[in-house]
Amino acid sequence: MNSRRGFLAGSASAIAALALRPWRALAGAARWPLPPQPPRIPTRVGRFGHARIDDYAWLRPKDWLAVLREPSSLDAPIRAAVEAENRYADAMLAPTQRLQDVLAARIAELEPLDQARLEVRAGDHFYSTRRAEGSEYAAHLRRPVSGGPEQVLLDPNLESAGGAYYALHWSEPVRSHDGRLFAWSEDRVGSGQYTIRVREIDSGRMVTEVASAYGTFALSPDGRWLFWVGRDAVGRAASIHRRDLASGRDALLYEEPDAGFFLLMRTTASGRYVVMRSYNGAQSEVRLVSMDAPESAPVLVEARAPGLNYDVDDWNGRLLVLTDADGAVDFKLMQADIAAPGKAHWQPLVKHQAGRLITAIHPFRDALVREEWRDAHHRLVLMRRDGGEREIAFDEPAYALRVPVAQAWDADALVFGYQSPRLPEAARRLSLGDGVVETSAHATVAAYDPARYEVRRLSARAGDGAEVPITVLMRKGAALDGSAPLLLYAYGSYGASVEARFQPSSIALVDQGWVYAIAHVRGGAEKGTHWWRSVLTRRKRTTFTDFIACAEHLVAQDYTAPRRIVVRGMSAGGLLAGAVYAMRPGLWGGVIAEVPFVDPLNTMEHFDSHPLGVGAIPIWGDPRIPEDHAAMQAWAPYEQLGPAAYPALLATGSVADERVGFYEPLKFAVKARALTTAARPIMVRIAMASGHAGDSGASAARAQEARLYAFASWAADDRWGTVPQRPGDD
């Protein structure tokens, strides 16, 4: 307690001094508060015969699931440690406030450009979302095709009133095909415990609510039936239910027997079927319920089998099957009669092509559009009923596409958004008849001229000879002399490809003289399935060495210099950030690790009590297998920390985050600080009321980006100077 009181007094005086004389604070270490010194309590950890000592295991709550359900129940000693770390981070970041304000103001200027309003026609209405100026959230709207006033379907600004946190599920709200009902999943805590709400549009009457759901759900076309995914005791998506909205009667349709599988749900594009998909990292299976008989039992399409992944939709009265069956690692498109849906009856429609990864299909009455990734570019291909195809061309060196879901089955065009790191998103309409793309102008604001910026696509050679793509955003005409600071972002897991999007915060950073870059490392699927499956489990370290190769290439090409690079990664990308922090500390000026999965070995050893569950084993490894356990221990960032001159670190977490426990970034920062031989600030900020993606609302997101990039600027310029790490440091 004495050291904690000393920190409180020291931080208060430091903040006051920095507010009055921010630049004089660089004069010496005495100007900076001593960081918290959480006690080392050597604890024997490890399961499955792999015991080891963890000095900071005590920072993980004994009943983490209980804390997720009620964050205020966090153990007092851990809460005290969190609060001390937050005060320290705030003190160290206080002198960056002026820069934070500049960045936040620039981001706010550019926010009107952030996302185009994509109007999708369904029935007698156009549907869209729009965030009004000064509001925190985008509202869901519709307007009659024939003309008339706009109608608000859902306004999260009103729904969230009085709460500290509010977020909609990533799967987007759902409307019944008859246009009568609107439904959504909302999280008011940040822990992923969603409540599904169904509202009658015209009357505003709340039809039903389902608490503690997983988030994905479906409505029957006539709005009579609600289907949803339920959660088990550890939060896993484990069951499927049906509710009769007329009577309120519930029925359990399916319960997943394998703890390694998760469940998702949606309707097919035509609305004829509810799709119930069980999957893990290596295989999947699908069950269908016909909306002609919504009370019927789900019908299995094809039983799960090792190495078989597939998903289904319907088109032209037949099932479409997107699958990697029989060695089609980058997927092929098959079709089958609905009466005989099994694999034995699948017939080819689009053959497999190595290196062309089919990621999504969008069936319409008269055409089919598929999304693909080839050579790290996102593509659209139009297929007509006669089998003729047309690929849609785009002219930026790197770009991003966004295709809204639930577009009308009988539509004559596909609506999508097109953007690049320098071009704000603009609406596009792809004619399903002739393949012509109708373009609309990119949004403009007086404070932004895209001609001042340049996008480049580079390639770095990895140690094994693989070519790793890099997307670069910079000021047009900027000199390449190695003097610029560079922000290098990556994700690199789960086969998630990083799109080259327009981001106001990236532009604000480039305006400060930075280069912004994305490393499309293995672990994503930018170059096909092999690009991510080749680095699973025991080969995960390749993701990190790819990233280092990208950084070294950017240095060699004079985009930046060693110790001028700041790394940014989130979640599984935070795993990457933590790994390269430990592997090559001398290469970075700083590291931003947002909700980072930096203690995967400990987490996977508790797979049976974690929402990720057994389903994460094909991705990270099975701790019960000695070779997998040894591999994880060899690349896990927390395990790899040792005495070294570590750069500045800003890690973040949330007590309510069910995906990455808050104790992971907390333990990582505390251990790094105890081991560092350098004098750079090592900070962690843990939110008490937030989610995996951070605080909710536009203002909070803007402030968060400004804080992270102000940290990056100070870290790249080494503006903190010498920072004490332990008592007695001068």
C-alpha cells in the first residue's frame, strides 16, 4: 500500500507539472512518475503435465466468467492493480494531449467521408444507414420507393441513452421479407452477451426479446418465426432455438454435441431456407429448415468430415454449395438438387482454381455475383444464368469493397461500396444484366483533397522466399530518405484478409508526416487458403517473421528507419504485435497492442472454460499434445519475454471482453516492465466498461484513435526520454 500511495501522489504532481510545462518534462527521469510495481507472486501453472512458474498469474481472476457477467465483481487486488496502471498510463500520456486534440479534430473533419450511404432496395423500400452529424451511432433507415418521408427503423443513439456501452452485433440487423418487422442484437456491457429484439416497424411495438443470446439469428419471410443461436454456460454458441412470435412458444431445434464447434445462422438470399452452420477451424456442416415448413426438423446437407468445409445458399431452384471438398483448397462452387443435397450429388458450377479464393456468393434471381481474393486484391465476378462471366476491374493499386447483405432477390443490380486508403467510400451499382458499373462521386469535404495522397503496393521477400504484399499510404511526392516515421499494421490470423480501407485516422497520421502501411502477412487469406493454413499451430511463428521482413523491406527502401517504426495490432493482430515486440525489440520505436492475445499458452490450457473453447485448437494448437504445447510456448509473446531493451508499449484491454481476457495485456505489460533494460514507457490501459473493439460511439472511437496515434508520435520521436522503471532508477 505504501508504494501505491506514493504513486498516487507522484502521478498527481506529475500531471500538474506536465500540464503547465509539457516540453520541460523531457529534462529528466525525475519528471516522470514511477510506474506501478505489482508484486511478483511465483505461482505454479500449467496443465497436461507442463508445469512452469508464472509470477503474475494472480492477475487472472479465479472465476473470470463471473467477472465477464458482472465486471464490478472483479477481485479487489486485481482491481487495484488495474486502476494503478490506468493512472500511470494517463500520467504518461498527459503531455500528448495537445497532439491528441489536433489528431481528434482532423479525424472529426474527415469522418463525413468515412462510409458511403449504400441504399439497398427490398420490396417497396430503400434501406440504408446514416450517422447524422454530431451523433454517436448510425441509424437504420428506410424510405418508400414511390416517395415519401424517411422512416427510422433503429436509432442506437436513443436505444443507448443512459448506458456506458452499446454495440450492435457484427451480423447486422434483420428485417422480415414482408417489411413488417425489424430485429437486431445489442450488447450493453461489452462482454458479447447479446439481447435480440424484434420490433413491429409501423407501430413501434416490441414483439419479443431474447436475452443472453450469441447474436446471430433469422426471421422467417412472413415474420411469424424467430430462429436464434443460444449460448452455453461458458458462452459458446451451442444451440439453435425457434420461437413462434404469435404464441411466444419456444422449441429447441438443435444442440451442438461437440464443444469444438460453434453455430451461426442466416437465411438464404431468396429467403427460402434458414441456414444453420456448425463449424470449427477445420470442418463444417449445414442444416436447413424450409420456410415452406418452418416447424419442420432441420435437414442435414452433408455430415461433417475431417477436412471438409462447406456452406450453402440457393439459386435457380437448386442448392449452391461453396466448398473445399476433394482438394479444392481455395474453394469451388457446386450445385445440387434440394431433394438430394448430399456431397454424392454435388455437381460443378465454378471449378477450383488455385490462388483464387472464393470468399462469398450473392445469388439473385437472374444472376450470381461472387467475391474472390487473388494476389492480395478483392474482386467481384458476375455470372449470368447462361454461365457467362465478367470480372469487374478497379483502378487503385490497393482498395476495399463492401457488399451489403440482404439485397433483394429480384434486384437488377448489386449495390456495393468501393474505397481505397486515399479515396473515401463511394456507392457503386453493378448491373446484373450487362455487367456495367454505375459510379457515384466520392464524398467530399473542403478539408480533404485525395490528390495529395498516394497509395502503393509493394512486396517483401520472406525468409522462405514467399512474397508478402504491403500496402502503403503516404503524402504524394514525399521524399524517400528514411526520415519518416511509419505505422505498420497487421492482423494475420483466422484467414481474415486486411482490406485497404479509407480511414480518417490514417489520413490524420499521414498529415503529420507519417507513412501508413499494412503488412498482408501469412495468417490472412489475401493470397489464398495456403496463405493462412500454412501458418497454423506449430508454424505460427512464420506470421511474425513475415511482418519483420515487411518492416525490414520498408527500411531498405527508405520509407523509414529502425526505431522509427510503430507496430499496431488488435486481438489476434495484438498477438503479432506482442510477438515482434519480444522478438525484435530494437527494430521498433513503439508498439500498440490493442486487446492483444499475448498469453495464448495459458488461455489454451484453459480451453474448457473459455468462450473460444475447443474450437480454437485447430488454429493455435492442442495443449494436450506435447509437440503443440512446445510450439506454443516457443512463440507465445508472454512466454518469450526476457531481459531486453524493450521499446515503448501501449497495450489495451477490457474487463468485459470475452474474447481476450483483460489479464493478458495486463500481465504482458507488467512482465515486460519488470524485465526491460531500457528506459521507455511501458503502459497498459484496461477499461471497466467497454468491449473487444473498445469504447462504443463515434466520439470515443475518435478519442481512442487520437490517443493511440499521439502515443505513436511520441514513441517514434523518443520524446519521453529516460523513464524510470523501478525504484532507484535515476
